[in-house]
Amino acid sequence: MSRKRKEFKIIENVTITGFAAEGKSIARLDDMVVFVPFVVPGDVVDLKILKKKHNYAEAVAVNFHKLSDVRAVPFCSHFGVCGGCKWQNLPYSEQLRYKQKQVSDNLARIAKVELPEISPIIGSEKTSCYRNKLEYSFSNMRWLTGEEMEALDRPDVTEQERKQPGLGFHIPGAFDKVLHIEKCWLQDDVSDRIRNSVYEYAVGHGLKFINLRSLEGLLRDMMVRVVTTGQITALIQAKVETPADMDEFTGLMQYVSDEFPEITSLLYVINNKGNDTFGDLDVHVFRGDDCIYEVMENLRFKIGPKSFFQTNSTQAYRLYSVVREYAGLSPDDVVYDLYTGTGTIAQFVAGNARKVVGIEYVPEAIEDAWANARLNGIGNVEFFAGDMKDVLSDEFVQEHGVPDVIITDPPRVGMHKDVVDVILRTSPGRIVYVSCNPATQARDLALLDVGYKVTAVQPVDMFPHTQHVENVVRLEKKLKND
């Protein structure tokens, strides 16, 4: 017998007081913090508690008594269900204010180091259609909103009508629940047209969407990339087990090819694994090239289907410009670019240095980095693939040169302590630390404090309408009297 879920009462007239992690807001009930999505500070709401622990709870707003004076009208019809743009109900100026506060609070509370005045956050020029990459999931039974379930809850509606396929985004925290997307404001309109056409063709021709639990079905995943040069990548993943499956899938790919001649790189992956990652699988070209190219200043960057590239191209240029300024390079400098990805930052600063050494975990990204260097005629860069904590060693530094400047742009988890230790022993004159997670960045700044002081901080907003913020910190070697 399953355990009966505890029902909590509704708590009335609760004022939302601030923002918390993951884009949620907070309210306080006595000594308890309550986390609530899709509300903003100043809202007065009735809360339904969903989960309760000894010092915090999670809840949803079930009724609004008063809307905050600082509020915006969400522009997306999927707001409140899709978890992608949780801050649409907040004016962009307020989003920037809270992101600035997020950076300053994390650095002060976690790093506990001496800080300069933090520069005002650099906002994004575009607040919609700013992403160059989106990934969509297929599902044989899409997530239904409350309104849709109510509309389908009639005697004349068949079970088949209730079980509709979907192509869109995963519901937050649910791997097997996909919200069907009609219009997404994160990317150029061509992405909507491609996605909706694929969906209509697949439904009209009876192609099976994947069952995300049993993994039965044909269509799994789709990725669309649109860069500022106008080039487009579309990649579809399928589970193909029989010749008939391949015939059906080929029919879909041919339809996309015919319907969208503007796609410059039409690709597919046969993925019969238990997950949608394809880093270890072959990518096949159905039509066009195997990559697309992005441009920054006089540089071109090859972006393959497995490449990491900042998803807001325009704002990435502003971010990299800050990095280059903070690096303060001279022609004789040796630079290490840690977590280099496809070598974008490395090549962006190479013209100001004698030599740049890039290290990255993903071998395919390093292949792209070398290709980009050849493409741009840059000869003073070297790239190495491997786990950072294994590659970056005292022996590596001895072989490739002691860096005058280290640029590091780690993933959200920050840097491994072994990496921090090598940086401290290497003792470069300056460190430029780029982070997508100010909390782990602050942790690492505390570790670096034994040898370095923070001399500049610049937040950059790469992702409008989300809680995410990038932050660039410059550290300089401490003098004896510091």
C-alpha cells in the first residue's frame, strides 16, 4: 500500500519578500523560509504548502490578493508551466538589480575577502530571441496543463485524445514530462517554424515519439542553432532498430531538407542508448556542412554539433571584451586559458600575447579549437584535451611555460581544489576568473585569497528573464604589505 501524502493547509495573505536560488521567490512564516515559484517580491498571495521540513517549505501561490508594484506582464503563453524564463513577470531593470545583488551577496557572504566596488552589471542588448541554441525533446504523451486537463475531462473525449504527443521542453525536475511548445521567445522565429513543422509532419505520418520511461519509439530529441551570420544547424536524434524505422526517419529528414533550404547544416544522430547525450556517438550529415560559423571582430569560430559556444553570441562578445581588458596583456605574456571550450577566449586574446595555452575536457571541442586557430591564421596558441585536474600540473607548467596571466572559465561547480593549488604554486601575475555561478566562484576566491586580492568585479547578464548571471573577477598577486 502506498503512503498517503500529507495534505497541508492553505496559508492566506502572505507577502513575498525577496528572491532565492533557482529563480524562486521567498516568504517568511515565523522562523521558516518558504520558496515559491512564479511570484515577485511585493505580491500578497495565498500559499499552498507542497513540502515542509523543519526550517523551510516549498509552496505554490493559489490566489493573489495584491500584485506587486514592481511587476511585468509575462509575454510567453507558456509562462508558469515552462521553467525556462521564470523572471518574465519582473521588469528587466529589476532583473538586473537582483542579479547585481546576487553577485555582491555571494562574494561578500561566501568569499569573505576584501572586495573593490562592484561595477554595474552589463545588461543584454536583446531580451528576447537572444539564444543561438535550443534543444527540444519528443514525448509520446506530453504534459497537460490544468486548463487542458479540464477541457479534456469530458465523457466524449477518448483516451487517445488525452494522450497527445509533444515536442518541447522538460518540466522542471521531471525527466519524463515534456511541455509541448507552440512559440518560444528565446530564439529566432525560424526555430519555431522548424520545430512546429517537424511536429506536424511526424504526427501526420504516424511517426512514434519516444516513451521517456520505456524508451520505445523513434523520435527522441532535436537541437536548433542559429548564429549571427545567419547560418543554421538542425540536428534530430532518433532511435532506429529496424530498416522500417530508418525509412520513416529518412522521410522526415528529407521533408525538413526540402521545407527549409535555409538550414546550412542538417544533421542526425542514431541514438539507441538510454539517454539523449550524443558526445560518444557519430553525427551524420544529411545535407550541407558538418558545422556553422560565428563571427566576432575579425575572428571566425567553427561550431560543430558537439561544440560548446556561449548561447548568447552578442553578449558573449561583451563578456570576452571584459576578459581581454581585465587580462591587461603585453606582447611578451604567456597566457593559460583554462576550460577553453572551442578556444574562443584564447583566440580573442591571442593577438595581445606571446603565447596562449588552452585546456579543455572535451576532445571534440579541442579539435574545433585547433580548426578555429587554423581558420583565423593564429599560430601562437596550443590546445590540450583532458580533465583539468590531471592535465594542469607542475610538470605541465614546466614544459609549456610559466603563465603571466591565467584566464579560467570553469563549469558551474567551479574549480577542483587541485587546480586551485596548481594555480597558486604557478603564481601568475593576474588571474581573470569567469563564472556562471557566483557562489562557487566566491568559494574559489576564498581559496585564492592566500596569494591574490580581488581588484575588479564585472557582472554580465547573458540570460534575460532567468536568474542566471555571469561574473568576471580580476585577481592580482598580493604584495608583501597587502
